[in-house]
Amino acid sequence: MTHNTPLSPRPLRHFSEAHHRVLTVAQLRSHGVTSADLTEQCRPGGPWQQLLPNVILLHPGPPTSEERLHGALLYAARESAPGVPAQPTAQDTHRPLYADAMITGLAALTLHGFSATPPLNSLDHVDVLVPRLRRLRSAGYVRVLRTPALPKPKAVTGLPVAPVPRALADAVAELTDAQAVRRLLTEAVRGGHCEPAAVVRELTHAKLLSRPHVVDAVDALLAEGRAIAEDRLYRMVREYGLPDPVWNVDLRLPGGPHLGGLDAYWPDQAVAVELDTRAPRQDDDALWSEYARKREHLERLGITVVYVTPRKLRDAMEQQATVIRTALMASVDRDPAAYVVVLPR
């Protein structure tokens, strides 16, 4: 065979043995399936069926959950050239999978392992996220959602899936049940899927914080996130051998004004720790100014303030313990701090 000899079409039985028995019309044609073949195979009662526009299911009967997801991505993925989908065939694995498309919404949360979401086979539709300028309509069980900038997908069971905060925002946008929204947001934090600030940021971008039931759920989410962060702070002090601080205190000048609340304080070393659990809402700048004013005031009094975020406590606890230990050790080289009254908060 010379390099100019055309390849023979792959036999149709190859598809029935494939792990994913869902292909686009363009992919079938690239394997030598003609329009007449396709019409014959997809006849009523035939061995194939049209799952979505230009997407063929290569067996009779209902699709599996995996085949529905695979078909949704095949339908929504950007074509690299007219009529040629960007997905690879079994012999073309160097091309990008599902270009410019990813699963989002409730289906994505189920793939991420949420227990508060319905099983995949019970979902009426599958949300697929694509760039805003894509000319693509919702079809069949696929609902197309658009965004100015696609997030970086997570690979779950080999499928591109929107990160949890984005998937949450897309799911919440269609939910009116306050309890359902609260369950999803709480599981996101309690299950360790993401931090509250990331969720609130996506809800803000999606303009969902004008809905009362979403605001109520966010308040519960922030309370849940703070409780988890406080528990991690206690665990960090215990596990990394830091001296015991006084917990959850207010500082005041003797006979003077209130200086602010702190999550942990070492009076002998004049070192304070405060959890930065700010959520990115519209009043974020004002809240950060309040944080900055308090820190500046305390440091003028000789008190070292260490701000710790919930994410750093989760992902880099040892590093945060080192920062606090260093501040405690450095206290011997500083001038004595002003006397302050320490009160329980």
C-alpha cells in the first residue's frame, strides 16, 4: 500500500464494541458510513437511533446516563472545521476532547459526588456550558448555557465538568425551592468541595443574590463555612503544638474604646489571629476597609495581627502554623505592646 492509497472504511461492528456507543454524523461519515447507510440504520425499529441533532446512538432502546452525557457534549462541542467535530475517534486521540463545552448545573454536581442532587438518569435535561458567542441552540434533553469566559473544567470520569462553584450557580439559577438551594450550598462547604467565598463570587456574577431564598441560603452557607474554619483553626493549634491562645475575645483599651473581636489571641506575645471569612459581595470594599482600620489600630498598639483564610487553613495548615509560630517567636524582639483588656466575645 502506498501513502496515496485511501483507507478502507472501518466496519460498522467496530462501533457496537466501542465503550461509548454515541457518535456524531460527521464521525460516522469519516468511517465510511453514507447517508443511505445512516438512514437505513436509523429506520424505525432499526439498530441505531438519533439521540440529538447530528448525534447518533448506536443501539436501540434508551441511552445510559453516560451515553446521554457523552451525547450532550458531542452535540455542544465546537467543530474544528465545518461538519468535522473536534472530538477524536479511537485513532485520533491527539485532538482536544469536547472543545468549548462542559457539563454544568445539577448533572455536574452529581458527577462531583453531591448527594443532594438527583441521579443522572432522573434528570429531565443536562446543562452544557459553552462560550457566549457560540451559535448553538438547546435541543432535546440538552440545555445550552452561555458564558463570556469558560472556566477551566474538571475531569470527572473522563468528562469535562464545570468546577463546583460555577455548577452550583447554574443549578441555583433554575431552583425556586429554598430548601433545595440551602441543601446544595451547605453540602458544597460541608463536603469540602469548595470555600464559601468562591460560591458567593459565582452567585454574585450570576446576579442571583437579589433572590431572597438565595440570600437566606448564602447566610446559612457563610455560617457553616465559619464554623468549619474555626474548627480547623482549633485543630491547627493542637496538631502543630502552638501554645494555647484565648479564643474568641474582644479587645478594649482600659476605660477606652472597643478595638475589635479576634478569633485567637496570645496576650503574653501580643499576637492575634483573625479568620478572613469575607464573602465577595457588593459591600466587600467597605468591609475590607474595616478590616484594614482595625489591623492598623492594633498594630499601632504593638499587637501583631495575622489574617488567615479558610482556604489556607484547608490547603496549607502547616504553613499557617509556621507563620503564627514565627510571629510568636518574634515578639521577644519587639517593644512591649500597650496594655489592653481582654474580654470574652
